[in-house]
Amino acid sequence: MTDAHGRQPEAAKSADRRMLAILIAATLAVRIGILAAMPEAFVADPDAYRAVALNVVERGCFGCGDQPTATRPVLYPLVVAACRLVDPPLWYSLAVLHVALGVATVVLTYWLALHWGLGRWSPLPAALVAVDPVLLIHSALVMTETLASFLAVAALLATTRCAERPTAGRAALSGAIMALAVLSRPTFLVWMALTILLMPLAADRWRDRFRLLAAGGIAAALVLSPWAIRNAVRFGKPTLTTNHGGFTLLLANNTSFYEYLRTAQPGEVWDADQFHRDWSLRSRGLTPGDEVAADRLAYAEALAVIRNEPGTFAYSCLVRVSRLWGLVPHRSADAEGTRRRVARWSVGAFYAAESLLALVGLACLLRGRVPRELVVRGWIWGLFLAASFTAIHTFYWTNIRMRAPLIPVVCIAAVLGASQVFAIMGRNGVPLLARKQCPRLDG
């Protein structure tokens, strides 16, 4: 609520500060508790981010030894390298980094929910983000999910604020944050391009639209260009993301995986060891360190498999979408203990309830129950983000952790759905889709 001059009353400001303090304290308790309960936190390095970061510090080379690489997104290893400079063991600095990013993600989700019209319901999506199972598990791993989720909600908030009051400065900030997100996870690239092109429509005059387009595009280019220039010098190709896209497509579309899809029993896990061994043998014939050639080879092999087995490819697309938006985390091994099974299905129950409410929220948006201004100024960017991630992971390898950057959007949609359910219950059960107006979310 604001006064006639657009200022927030002191009582509202005080309540806002109290809510932020509660959210921060709760998130700190949860995230620190998770790290304390996981003695193996930050030990494993499944995607070699720590190894690349240490190589940057020790040899000044983003790669392995003196061999440069672009198979991993650049931003997170550089952040880890900075942590290594102040904390050689890397445990405490990574813990502080991930906890801080987790707290920031929760706070930004709260602010984003306010901008998207949730009013007094806004603390709830932030609380859901604070306890989200995927985000909690990956907050203790040397992986990009924590950073990517923070950048996703930061970019959404910056873009929403730009759409609310279009200025060149806000467009530049939005473009820069989206570019940082691309450097943390290449999947953001399509969304960034789409958003930069569409964001200028928030302005009324063509001159202002051009300014927004130029500001957002230039800011994004300035953030991305050092990495692209480095790759052009090292590999002869100005790659904006990574040289790993071909392998990710091949991992999702190869004869071994397709055979698994045709013959696997329910719950059976695909053993990718033979696939990795075969790929290692085939890629040995390439010039050592020629990642561009390896990337092209992987793309060519994946496209050949797709052309040869179009029916299985179509089925595999459905499998990948179901894994991206799945409720129960996929089994990592055929043998599974009772404790892990109970944990997986508990997570599934959490996501089932959340997803059902999110679908109700999506129905509200699609049926016009949310004011159009809130949709075009805010919600639309979150929908574009979810749609672009889904489209990309329809073809590329995916699993439930790949949706980590989408979790704040899902949580806000779930609380929107919950608000409508409570509104219905308070109005004698009138069916949601029979209403033409959205109940006030801030009442």
C-alpha cells in the first residue's frame, strides 16, 4: 500500500522489514542446518568446477593444466576461484557463498512476488524457496544450481521493474544480469534474447523502445564479450556459452539411451558408463584440445541418431520433459535403500502439492483472473523463462535439477493458486473458472 505520493507508509515499511528479517533468519537456519547435517558437503566435484577453479588460481588457465577449455560455464568456476584465494581449503568460503546466495534468492523471491501482485501472500513463495528440496540439496554441492537460481530471480525482478517503469538504466541492469545468468548456465541464452527483444514494448514511444533495446543489448554484449573473445582466440570460435552443447545433445540422443528407453523396466536406471567409454574412444581421433571439433562431432552423431530413429526420438522428448518437471527425483542406481526411497517419495509428495497449486495459479493467469497489467509487466517474463527452459530440455539431456532456476517462478505460481483456493473456500465453493475477476491478493 502507498500514499497519494506513491510512498509506502511507515507501518508498512516496518512490517516489510520484520518479514524480511524473519525470512532471512529462517533461511540461514535451514541452509546452515543442511550444511551441518551433510559432512560430505563440497567434497565431491562431479562437474569439475572445483578442478577448473583451482587451475585458474594455480596456473592462470581456465582449463586443465595448460590446456584451456570451454566445456563448462565460466562464471561459477571464477567465483569458486575467488573463494580459493581467501580460503585455500574452500569449505568455509563455499559455505558462506552458497548460504548468502540462498538468502538472497529468498529475499528476491519475496520482492518479486510483491511486484507480481501477491501482496500479503508474498512471504509464502519465499518460504517455499527456502525449503525447496532441489535447492537445499544442491546448496551443499560444488555445482551451479545455487548461483543460477539467484541470477534467475534477480533477472526476473530487474526485468519486471524495467517493464513497470521503462528506463535505459533499468534495461541495462536487466540485460547485464541476464548475461551473467547465461555465463552460469547456457540455457538462459534463448530467454535472454527473447526478453531483450520484447522488453522495449513496455515503452509507449518508438524512440524509447529503441533506447531500451540498445541499453539491454549493449549491457548484455559487454558482459558476454570477454568470454566470447577469449574463446575466439583459444578455439577460433566466439562461443557465448560452452563447447559442450553437442555432447549434451548426444547424451540425450544416442543408441544406448534409446535402447534403454525401449527395453527398460520401471525404475531401472540407464548405465551410461559404456556410452562414455565409447565416446572417449571416438573423440581420441581428434586433435587434442580441439573442443570445437568434438562439439561438431557430437552434434553430428546426435542428429544422425535422431534421423535414424524418429519415433524413439519423439518418445525421448516426452521422457525428458517428464524428467524436467517430474515430482519424484529419478533413481541414481538400481539398488536403493529404504531411507533413500522414503526421502525420494517425500520430496515427490512436496512437489505434487506444489505443482497442483502451481497449475491452479497458471489457470488463473490463462483465464484472466490476474489483472492484465501484472501479467504483461511481470508474470510474462517468468512464463517465458519456464517455456524456454522446457523447449531446450526437450532435446538436450535433463533431470529434475535442471529446473532449479525455475523454482522461484513455480513457488510464486503455487501461492497464487493457493490464494485462489482459499478465496473459493471463503466464497461458498464457487468454482474458480466460473469467475471473471481475480480475488484481491493483497486484501
